Amino acid sequence: MISTQAAPPRREPEALFADVIVPRHLAGPFTYTVPLSLSPTLRIGHRVLVPFGRSVLQGAVIALSHVLPQGLDRARLKEICSLLPEGTATDIPENLFQLSRQVAEQYVAPWGQCLRLVLPPAPKPRTLVSRYELTEQGRAALEARKSCSMKARALLTRIGKNTSGLRRSSRSPGLDELLDDLKVRGWVVEVQNLPSTSAVLLTQPTRQANQGGFDVTAPRIPDPSLSWSEPLFNALRGQGPTRILVQASWTDRLRLLQQAIHLMLDRGQTVLIIVGEAERAQWIAGLIRNEETSISPVYFHSGLSDQLKAEIWDQIHRQIVRVVVGTRSAIFLPLTAIGMMWIEGEEDAALKEPQEPRYHARDVAWLRARDEQAVLVLSSAHPSLETKDAVEQRGIVVHHPLPSRARANIQVVDLRDHSRGTVLSQPLVQAIGQAISRRAGVLLFLNRKGYAGALVCRDCGQVPRCPTCRVALMYSRQAGRLLCSYCGNASPLPETCVSCSGPRMQLIGEGTERVEEDAKRLFSHATVIRLDGDTVRRPAQATALWQRVAQGKWDIIVGTQLLLRRGPLPTMGLVGIVQADAGLSVPDFRSAERTYHTLLDAVGLADPAEAGGQVIVQTYLSSHHAIRAVVENDESIFSSEERSHRTALGYPPMVHLIALLVSGTDEKAVHDAAKVWVDRLTNCTPPAVVGQKAVATALSTIPSIGRPDHLTVLGPVPSPVPKLRGRYRWQILVKSSERETGLDAVRITVKDMERAYQRRAIKFDVDVDPIEMW
């Protein structure tokens, strides 16, 4: 590796060496010699093709030197093959090059893996398309009715009528000789070209986004007074990076977004909008598209073809595109002169990348905003506690709560007081009947698919588990089997317990299939639609179901959180939360926050009270702060109590978390490696940092291995999913009062662990600021 420090002079005539990073899980760069033909033009940031093992990889030059690095034998160095082929962008934009390095540092990931994020998508090679077109001689011959066979005349007529000629692949059998004869006469000519997809780039957000039948044209929203949002527009007109939290209803946020885009475009700047889900990106792109004001956004997400992604990247790189709507990977697109980055639904877990490098698009956006002097807008109806805490300390908060009259009437049903013959309580059943009679839509919401969450033996308590993942199997009546939600493993429903042979097997934890069954039984005359991960798995089936919803061909919708991730649903006369506390038992410190957000979204689908809107919340935990905050429409109930819990236990935003995972096929070896990692973490010596007094006290009271610099290591313990797809998993949690304290400890030790266990098929994963536990 080329040193950045002073090195002994080992200069060789006309020699040039390059450090190249390749997009692989490798800790550092590789040194190559530079061919003489490239020496005058090669620069840092250039993309090159290099030999790597038996293959040739695309990489990026990160350092150049005429001095041979110490410890390397020039005779053993390989030579760079070439720059990228002509016609492709040969250099990575400087801002993205540096951003990839920052992501590597912030998320303890190999730079090569992070470099992959900023490289242009590699399109699949396109094959030439051959066409036969009519020449001027052929057209004249056809008009003059020159002598030729009836078959030849018919073929000439066919070619002449088609403006794009006759495609070679569409020829009828037996025409080769006839076409050859017409070519010899000069009446037709064969042309070859590449198929183009550019024509669809700037007109994307219509057909695909509208598969569900919803209106995605730009709404004609009136211009009411938006004085409450003036701090946002002051920041957009100003200079320098600013972080702004906008907490308001979706309608108000859309108004602000559209006006902010106009302002940025008038100033000659570009706009990048990031959302969690691809379908929502398409929908939002359709909403903000406006032919009259020349707003022509493109949307970008992983579901697009490689060719289309490459062409979008190229158009952005050539500054043709000014507004982009995309999922998390769009944060690395080469937009220039960015004035505003808008993160819609900043609390959405989908903004966090689940694979290495495990970056969060919201936080990477702030890195980029600071470097490029842009404004970062974090938009949500219910922002995360971490975001609210960060922006309140250093940023601007714009809050515009919904008036109370816009909410539905909410009634709480304590399930402890109702018999369990059905998943629907008597008050909810009565309300459903009344809503159907007045032709008001009904939504029955339960964030658990399947028929039952698990099967349990009432004699010994044994629960059938997946043999490869060790998680409880869910029962699907539609499939007629027990299913693993992680690997898809299916098992027949046992008649007796596999542990004690007892016959008393009971299904527990109702899912949407059970809710659908009860709704159809109790309201046999009603049309019931179920929308969950099982019913929309196939695209054709999903499209048909969403079209039925859009067309109003239903009385009752039974659904999961999947309903909340698309574009707008029609408002409901009644929303029934079948089990409001279902998510509170998840072993994750954010379970209460996620439950609170999900319930707010579901409740928000009901008509206002003045229009007869009603919400019935069924729960066993009516006194829980997440449920009370929703019912009483008081955010402070949730935030104050949740902050108190997290402060006492030492969780974000009061401390910083890093989740570590050790996995492999040998259970004992994995456990032993996890214990070694904990030992190294507690014995390494990153710079001591004294945190806030309250935080330090919280950390020191946790019963774990403590450190004087306020770094606490918890574990190792089996992961909540202790075995996944045949690999055993042990988890370690690192807490620190200062972010860099934890990062330093992990950076030092993870490299040592990977070197020590590289031949033992044990993997060490790092997740900085985890959204979900392993």
C-alpha cells in the first residue's frame, strides 16, 4: 500500500504505482503498476479494470506514487488493465468518492464495499437489433408497380407501412431468400442499432406507479397560508447546511414539498427525495410531476432493470435530471448543485440497509448535506426519538399538529373483559355491522399475517420450531402447513406433540387469516379482502387486489402494516385495531415506539369524527404509554415515559449502540469466538471520553462489563433468532456515551477477529446504530 507518510526514496525511472480499491469485503487497497500508456492521464478517483485472482474487476484509484511501497516486490505486482471502456464515465465524482470513505469510517465497513454504492450501475450488454427498411428505390418500385412476385410486393408493402421497418426477429419463416433478392436489387437495406430505453426515463412515474388504480396526477392543492412553515423556507433561501424536522400531516408535508421544489429549481439547484419503499417513491414522483412548471422527476430504486438504472445514472451525471425520488440507494446518485434533500418518513426502518455496509440513508444524507452545503429536511407525521433529540439540539423543528376535529372518535376495548369466542369483541362486531349498513368502509388492522402465530402443546408447553432457524413456526391455513417466516421451511401440522406425544395442541396468537375467517363468518353478506404479505406476493394478484380496493369493490379490508407503505387508501368509516399491543412483546427496545407509530398510521385512515369516523382499539394493555398516547392524542404521554425508560436502561438517544453478530455453522466455535471478541473489546484502549453525567450513571449501573471511559459491553448472548438458515448466531451489544468511543473499540477489534478466524468460516458483522436487533 502506498504510504501517505514520508518514505525512503525508491524512485524508479518512469514507474508509477496505484493503490486501487475493489468492491469486495476486503480491508484495504491493492497496489498495481500503471502501464506507460495510462501514466499521463490516470488520476485519483478514476475507475479502472484490474486483474484480481482469475477475474478482472472494476476498481477505483485512491493513491498514485512514483515510489514503490516498502515491502513490495515490483516483479510480483500486477498491471492495471485499462480505464473503463470508452463511452462510460471514467471517474467517480469527488464528492461521492469522499462520501464513500466517510460511510466506511462511520459504519466500520470495508471501503471497497462502500465504493460499490457510488459506482454507476453496470448495464447488461445490449445486443444489436437488425431491421429491414425500404429504400427510395424500393419505394419508387412499389409505387411504379415494377415487375416482381406477389409475395415480394406484399413484403415491400409490409415494410413500407411500418415506420420502423421489419425487425429481423419478427420475420416469417422462409423470407431469407426473398429479402436477399430485394437487398441485391437495392429495394431494401438492413440496418443495425442498439435498442434505446432513454425515451421512458423522464416519463416514468405514471403507469407503474398506478398499478393499484389510484390517481397519481399532481393534485391541485390550494395555496393556504403556510406561515407556520416559514422557518423551512428561510433556511432554503439561506446558505450553509441546515437540518430541519418537519412534523405535520401528509397533506401539509406534500404542500411544503411541492413549494420547496419550485423554490430550489428557481434558484438553479437540484432536489433529492428519499423514501423507504419503492412503490411509495413511484407514487410521490407522480404527485410532484408537473408539466406546466417543468418538474419532471425520475424515480430510482433497486427494482429497476440494470439498463434503466445505468441510463438514469448517466442522465443525472450529465445534469439532465433536476429532481430525483428514490429509495435509500438514491442518496449516492451523482446529483450536482443539490439545494435540498428531503427524507420522507424519516423513521421508516426501510431507510436502513440490512446488508454490509449497513448505512442509514437519513444519516448519510446529513453527511452529504454538510459536505455540499445543502438543506436536509426530515419529514414525518411522527419522527423517531433519535431524530427529534438531534434536531432539537442542533437544527430547526417545524411542527404543525392536526386539529382535534380531524380525528375520529376512539373507543378502547379491554380484551380482559370480553369472552374469546372470536378475535372480534362484541363492541367491534356491532360497529362493523353499523358501518356496513351505512356503506362506510371497514378496516380491520392486525400486524401479523398467517392464521396463528404459533402452535403450542398444552401439556408440556413445547412449540414446534424451524430446524434451520430455531424460531417458532407460524400456521398458515391457506397453505395448510406450519411455515418459517425466515427461511420458508414448511412442515405438516402435527396431531400430537413431538416432545411429549400429548394430543392437546393449541394454536395461539391470531393472524390476519383468522381475522378474515371470523369476518366472513360473522358478516357472510359482506365482501372481505385480505391484504398482507401472503396475498400480494405475486404481482398479478397484488395488482388485482389493489384495483379492487381503489374501485371500492369491498366492504371490509383485513390488513397488516403493508397497507401503510403504499400510496393513499380511501378513508374508512371504521378502523378496528384487532390487537393493539401485539408488537409490544417483540424483544427490541424500540418495540413501544414502533407500535405507537403503526397505531397512529392506522388510526389516521379513519374519517374525521364529524364525518362519522370511528376507531375501536382492542388491547390487553390499555394503560401502556404507547396506547394511551394514541387514544388521548397526546404525543407527550409517549415521549416523556419512553425517554424515561431509555435513560434508565441506557438506550438511544441517550447513548450510542453498536450491535455485533458472530455466526457460523459450528455452534461451540461461534460461542467461543463471541467470548473472545468481548474480551478484546473490554481490554482494548480507545481514547477515553467522558460523557454526560446522567448517561454515565446509566451506563455504570448496567450489570455488565463496564469501562471507565463509559463504554459498556453486553453479552455475548444468543441472538433473538439463534439459528438462521443453518448458521448459529451470538450477539454482542456495545454501548457508549460518545459515538467515537464505541466506534474506535469496534474498529480495532473487528480486524483482529477476522484475521484470527479467517480460516474457520466464522463471520463477524457490525451494525452501527442498529434499527432492529439481530
